[in-house]
Amino acid sequence: MYFLRIPILLTILSFLTGCLSADGGDQETPCVTPGPGLHECGLVNQDVNRYYQLRVPSAYNPETPTPLILDLHGFSSPVIFGLSGERLVSGIERVGEDNGVIVAWPQGIRNAWNSILSTDVKSGDINDADFLRALVLELKNNLNVDESRVYVMGISNGGAMAQILACESPDIFAATATVAFQLPTPANTCIPNRTAPIIAFHAPTDILVPYNGMHIGLGHSGLSAPESYDAWSDINQCTDESEIFFSKGNSSCEIRDECSSDAEVAFCQIDGAGTFLGGHLTYFNNDLVNLSDLVWDFFVRHEL
């Protein structure tokens, strides 16, 4: 029953999206110098009202530079009755509060991200990479954000979007975490202007974004999860063999850390067999692996 409660709730919330304005598109109020607590905020970008939720930790001191994490939802994950689906499931809100980190949960238009490189965005379409960069700038203007410790993570469609930012803006995001999505663009088109440390989580039994690639919706055939790990290792010029650094039950994580400019590339296989969508909602898994703690342990080692 543990694994069923949250997915069932998310299914109900997704069903309600057709009845309510679930992507927060009508939110116009900016959050200027927000204090500790949860805020619902608006940002106009590309002439479109964009919505995001923001948690400023209790320990926030406006005199002290504070890390920032953007946490990106998956496809169709709604905001219903003021509740962000990703905030509900990722666990990063607790990490932010416990470690004094600002966390923002931006919402995609129609609850989706246009997770393609900016050079591939067609005229008139939303450039979500541009929006997310603008959001970081907005938060830097309104809070004392540590510019050397800005991070991005996401699941599924949000994990794809996070990797686009790693390809395009590693000078803004010190490290990236992706859950349940491989590199969403051919490896030879991901050309970051500096190293891009990244940790990836995959369930081998995922039936929505298959571990072996070939997922629907990509502009190419799609890398397998191990191929994506190798691609990111090549992008970061890693030269070493993988070493296991975490193991619990049938889940494990490996890492390559002999990479250019002290970058690291990590890859976690998480046991989701028999859970919702075969473990696509990887935060909830058979071994009770806390992904948010592993994400923060990885992030905290990297800064610009």
C-alpha cells in the first residue's frame, strides 16, 4: 500500500487538471524579497505569465549567500489547490529546510516542459531553458542566492529539461540531477561551455521511459540509461572506470570522478519492480532509497 498512495493521489490530481487552471498560468504577482516560508509567485517571461512555488528555509539570513535548487516536475504533473505535484513527491523540500537551501518549483506551460535545445525551439514556441535561466536571475535579484551553488534537478520530462540546462548553462548550474530520463538530445549536440557534473537515477523496469531507450517523443532513437551515463562521462572527459559508492538492497550507485575540472558523473539503478509504472516515479522504490538525500550529497560537492 505504501507505493500506491502517492501515485493514486497524483493520478487523481492529474485528472483534475482538465477542470482547474493547474499550471498556474494566471499568477502574475512577483515575489519581491520573500521571507522564510512557502510562496506562490509569478514571473513574466516571453510575454507569458509563468508560475512557480518557492520555499525559503527558516534559517535564511539575507546577509548570507544561500544555495538554490530548481526542482522540475514531470509531464502532466499539476498544481492543484496550491499544491505542486513535484513538491509533494521529490523530498527536496525537506532537504532544503534541513540544510538551509532555497528551493523553487517552477511550472511548465500546460504542465509540460519544452525539453529541447534553444537552437531547436521553433518561432512562437516556448523556450523553457530561457524561462528557467530568467527565474534564476529573478531569484538572485530578490534573495541572497549563492551564485556558485545553484543546482537543477527534475523527473521524467523535468529530468530531460534539467539535462538541457546542463548542456546549455553549466556556467549557471553547478550540478544537475535527473530522474527517469536519459540524455534527451544526441550526445554530439550537447556541448557545454564548461564541465557539467550530473547524477542520474533510473529504474530498470520503468515502462514509461524504458531503461534500454527507444522512448517515444524524442527526436532520435534514444540512448539507454547506461549509454546516457557513458555519454555524460565523455562530455565531462572522464577517464576512470566506475566505482560503486552506494548500495542498498537491489539498488546501487556508481561514479566516475576522474573527469575534467573535478567534475563527477554518477549513475544509480533503483529497484522499482512492481511499483507504479515499473518505478518511473523513482522517488518511491522497493529499497526505500532516499533520492533527495543522494541528490544533495552530490550537489554539495560541486560549486562554480
